Amino acid sequence: MIKEAIVEKLDTKSLSSASNRLCIADLGCSVGPNTFFAVQNIIDAIENKHKSEYDGSHKLEFQVFFNDHASNDFNTLFTSLPLERQYFSAGVPGTFYDQLFPSSSIHFAHSSYSLHWLSKVPEKLLDQNSSWNKGKIHCAGASDEVVNAYAAQFEKDMGIFLNARAKEIVPEGMIVLIIPGIPDEVHPSELPAGILFNFLGSSLVDRANEGILNEAQIDSFNLPIYSASPKEMASLVKINGCFSIESMEVTDPRSKIHDPMKCSKGL
């Protein structure tokens, strides 16, 4: 998907007209190795398109910024950098729900499986006098009020995220987001992850009933995770107005599985 987007939509001639240096940001990089695979795939796709346009006469240099929270283990990240990488690298600690780079400094931004993490638990769920999400740790299987609170927090966070990226990304630049999603008109409790969260919540309640855990602590714990639908994402991008969606693809991981899954039995 990323390769096709670069080939079809990214104007490498325009981006490299002022300088042969292209800056790439991977937002929510963690400690690797997935971030290295993603970055290399992006660079390969950009280079291949650029070579076809310039017939190999104009070589690009790449600067890659790896971003994650300040608590991320950047030591592990950088000690495992590919030895034969063809790019310069730097770490940028901080939340991507804020501006991380100077204005008009990033040519290509990428984030994979990070934006489903909210900046915080929705405020209404933090009210100790509220029993909105009693016995649950997520909006899966919860009331519409709880689901709406999660959706509202995601909408607020996405607005902040898009505004920050709009300042950082150069004109004609590109941002690619890969996020866990949910089909339109489907409740979070119907997803495998939602079912798992419900099981975890029920297990914690069982521990409370056994006197192992405190019930109030369980009621105050909510996972700051939200999966948006394609319809939601399209609406949020349109409302924000800083970007246009060139392509959106919904994939089902189960479609990649051709053989029955085998599970080993443990004691």
C-alpha cells in the first residue's frame, strides 16, 4: 500500500527541486525492528521512483527521524540500527500529539499501529463518582455514552495530530497512517480485540470478587485505546481541513491466512 501511494501520489521531482535531502519521520517507532523495515521500504520506493524520473543522475540523501515517547528505549533502538543503512538517523523524543519538528521540514511522515493510543483516558471516565464503565476496562461492550466519550477523545487527539503534522510537512509532502480500525457500523465489542478486552475486564472483576484486587481500582482503570472506522477517519480529516485523503484501504488480517492456524498446547 505504501509503495503504491508513493509511486502514484508522491511528487519526488517537486520535493527534491530545492535540495537532494529528503526527511522522513516515523512516528511511534518503538524499539524496532518493524520501524527499520518500514523506513527501508519507504526509502526504496522513493528512490526507485526518483531514479525513473531522473534516470539515476540525481542522487537523494535521506534523513530519518525516529519518534516516540521520551520513556521509549532509544538505546535499544539505536544499537539495533541496520549496519548497512543508506540514511542518516536521529531520535526525537516526545508525543506526536504536539509539534515535533520545525515548520515545513518533513517530506514524508509515517505512523504504524500507534494512533489508536489516545493521549489520555476520556475525562468523563476519570470521575471517581461515575459508574459509567463499572466492571469494564475499555469501551468494548460498554454503553453508548462510554463509546461516545472514547470517540470524542479520539476526535480531539486526531485534530491535534493533524494540525501538528500540517505545520511540519512541506507542500506536496505525504503522510501515511496505518492504524487498527473497525468496519463501519460495527460495535467495538464485536472485534477480536474488543472480546479480549472484555475477557480481561471480567478476569479483573473475578479477582476483585475473590478479594485479591480492589474493586474501586478496577473501575478507575480504562485502556486509552480506540479503533476508528473508515467513515470516522474520513470525516475527521475533512473537518480538520489540513489534508486530503488520496487513498484509504481497509484490510482484514484474516484474509492473509491461507492455512489453518495451529496452536500448541501448554501446561
